[in-house]
Amino acid sequence: MDADRFTNPIIDRIAVFLRGIGIGVRAGTIEKSFLPGFQIECGEMIVDESKVTHPGDLLHEAGHLAVVVPDRRARMYHGVGRRGAEEMSAIAWSYAAALHIGIDPHIVLHDAGYRGSGATLVENYRNGGIYGQPMLDIFGMTHAGQRPPPEGAPMFPHMLRWLRE
């Protein structure tokens, strides 16, 4: 198998997408991490496929990298998401990314995480809720009503850009 590919089709699909938008993803051995099988090192995602319990967590963790400015992204290591607005933004980003790459958002926003509210978050977005979207709008990554969009511009979950500038 190609060294850049993963055997789990969901992890592989996410990794291909992330590499395509400029977030590095590589296989590696992880001894201890916040989420089983995933770690961030210097702005790159490391995946220990043998330890992954929820493949969609890769997309959410990458969302933390996506919503910060580039110089900070390049320095991120291990624990991310301690800032409330960034956590909310990463959740909204990962929902939009899941739809964009064609995976069920429940795979990312599962009830084993998010304090058991994954399904509630998915329904929030499907019903027009705005959890985390305002910050993505302020960052210039989507239109969610915080800035006047150009006439006919698509709204969230459509993304204008996948990485914060």
C-alpha cells in the first residue's frame, strides 16, 4: 500500500482532503494522546491507525489547525482547542468539511465526544443553527450572517476557504 494512504477508508478520505487544503497528515506511532490515535506536531496531523477509535476525530482535530492563523498553526503541538471560540469554530468547520467530502457528519460529531451531544450538534446545523459559524464568518472562511455576503453567495456549510489566513 502507498505510504501516504490509510487502510481505514474514512481516515484515508479525510487525509486526502486535508493534504489537498494544505494540512499535513502522516502515519506515525503515538504512545499517549488526548484522542486515541491522533496527535498534532508542528501543525501536522499524526495518525496511529491501530489506536483510532473514532475516525471522524481526525477531521475535528484538523479543524483546530484550520481555524487559527498560519504562524500559530505551524507551532501547534498536542493539546489544542482550549479556547472556547476555537473549539466551537472547529466543530462548525468539521461539520462543513464532512459534508464537503461526502461523509456522514455523525461520524465526526459522534456521541462518544462532545459531551454526548454529537447528534444534537448535527441537528443544530441541519436546522440552521449557528454554533461556531459566526467566528468562521468573522475569519472570512464562510458566510454565516456576521458580514454582509455578496448577492447570491452561498452560506454555511459552504466554505469560502478551508484555512484561516
